[in-house]
Amino acid sequence: MGFGARITGWGSAVPDTVVTNAEFEGRLATSDEWITERTGIKERRWGGTTSSLSIEAGNAAIKRAGLSAADIDLLILSTTTPDQAVPATSAVVSHKIGTSGGAFDLNAACAGYVYAMVVGRAMIGAGVNKKVLVLGADTLSRITDMDDRGTAILFADGAGGVVLEATEDQDDFLGWDLGVDGSAQPILYADHGSYLRMEGREVYKKAVRVMVESAEIAMHRAGVTSDDIALCVPHQANIRIIEAACNRLSIPMERASVVLDRFGNTSSGSIPLALVDAEERNRLNPGDLVLFSGFGAGMTWASAVVRWSGN
Ligand SMILES: CC(C)(COP(=O)(O)OP(=O)(O)OC[C@H]1O[C@@H](n2cnc3c(N)ncnc32)[C@H](O)[C@@H]1OP(=O)(O)O)[C@@H](O)C(=O)NCCC(=O)NCCS
């Protein structure tokens, strides 16, 4: 067999500023009770830049892998909120961290992190790279209309990522699925220099459907069923979306990682934040199968079944 990939390091970063639901009360026609019941979010973090959060998360992941920055031969940064239109934020992040080889940004909205992991695995599988830093970072607070109660309460800032290393003996990436349906563009978008606009209910309905279908395809390709999944790491948009998707996939909620109550929807940051949180709570053991599943504007969706082998 050719090269496979393992996750050997992981890290995350969030800004210091905590914004509670109570802080929206009075300013917007909403309440802590409404936000908690309809979304599961209690508080979120706002602040930092996409590059500053990426650098912190990337340094932590490289340290956890026991590597030095120069060992990394490719950096992929999933983001929808680059610091500047040009250059790609990954250029700045690569420079500040000190990685070798190439670097590029990838934009597949909130599904972008799983897209980026699959691209990283593919580069390793093709024999092009040996050690890939896959980061996901977004500062959605910069493109959120703080006067719109339908979106201001949801979106937030955060980052996370993993180091993928080439292996010759085993491949921890067992199956994956990537998809897109651009006909859904009108239900979630941001024009250049403008705020995110969303038809929440439409996004909600499609999100559950695409997550379930995509996760089923990835599990089928991996040759496993939901009974084999030790941990589900879903995109953190709304607790009701996660509950509905897990229910349809027959994955009990005890086997899902949920951090949206503390961090809200951080787009590309959300899946690695949920992964790192699960690892820190000792919820992952070597050999465990992890199901990643995300969806986002586009609509995009992506799922992957990855064996956790630790480091
Ligand atoms: C946005 C979302 C929380 C709204 O919850 P919902 O149960 O679908 O509520 P609806 O959109 O049907 O709105 C119900 C009512 O609540 C109102 N409402 C919306 N936001 C509110 C808020 N923050 N506080 C109080 N009321 C609110 C709506 O205006 C609507 O009022 P109306 O009945 O008078 O028109 C939910 O649709 C959602 O999470 N969608 C997916 C969003 C998502 O995941 N986006 C990111 C994708 S990566």
C-alpha cells in the first residue's frame, strides 16, 4: 500500500472575551431562554484575528506532535474570514509559525475543516507531503450584523487544528465524503465587505439532511456502522441540528462532542475545537473511530471516519 496518514498532534485557541446570552438582552429583542432553547448556545468568544488564532492553535498542535515547525511541509488553513483579501492568511501564519513547504487557504465555509483534512490526507497519500498542518480558523464576529438577532447570537471566533503525518504501515483515514450544492447559495451568504445573511429555517432543514447522508456515505466507504463510532465530532451550529442528525444516525448524544454551549458557531474552528475538547476530557482512546461531519454555506458538506491513534 502507499502512504496513509495519522493524526499525531492537535491544538485549539479562542479569544479571551466571553460574550454571554444576557449581553444581547435589552439590545436585541431576544432572551437567554430563547437562545438556549433554540440553539443550545450559552456564551461565545469574540476577538482576535484569523491569523492570531491560527498561530496559537498551530503552535499547540505542532508541540503536541513533538515536532518543530520546520518539520511541517504543508500548511492548509480552512477559513471563510481571511485577515485580508490578498495574501492568503496561511502565508502569514506559515511565516509566523515557521513551517516549511507550501501553504494555502481553503474556503468551503463551515464544512471547510473536514475538506481540509481530506485534502491533507490526499497530499500525503499521493506522496507529495509527509507532515501536514491542517488548521481551521474563523472570526465570524467581523462579518456578523450585530443588529440582526437571527445571526448575532450564533456566530463567533475560534480556531483549531491537527498535524497529519505520513505512515507506511496503516492509514487512519478510513472513509470520507465531500459534497456541494450551489443552488442553496441564497440561503446563507455574505457579499464582499458585507454581513452574513441567512434564512435560518431553510439552513436548518438542509443541514440535518446533508449531515446524515454524508456521514452515512463516509461510514459506508469506511466499512463501518454507527455502532462502531466511538465519538461523533459534528459541526457546532445548533444543538438541535446535532441532536436530530445523531438521532437519525443512531448515535447516542453521549457519543457526540458538543462545545457550542461555550463557543457558539466558529465555522472552520468548530470541529477541531470539539475534537480537542474531547481529547482533553479523556474521551478518546487509541483505536477509537471518530466520525467528523460538517455542513455550511454553499451548501457544502463533508464527513470523514478517522481512527484515533493518539501520539
Ligand atoms: C436561526 C435559528 C436558531 C432560528 O430558530 P428557529 O426555531 O428555526 O426559529 P425561526 O427562524 O423559525 O423563527 C421563529 C421566530 O423566532 C424569531 N427569532 C429569530 N431569532 C431570534 C432571537 N435571537 N430571539 C428571539 N426570537 C428570534 C424569528 O423572528 C421568528 O419570529 P416570527 O415567528 O415572529 O417570525 C435556527 O433556524 C437555526 O439554527 N438554523 C440553522 C442556522 C445555522 O446552522 N447556520 C449556520 C450554518 S453553518
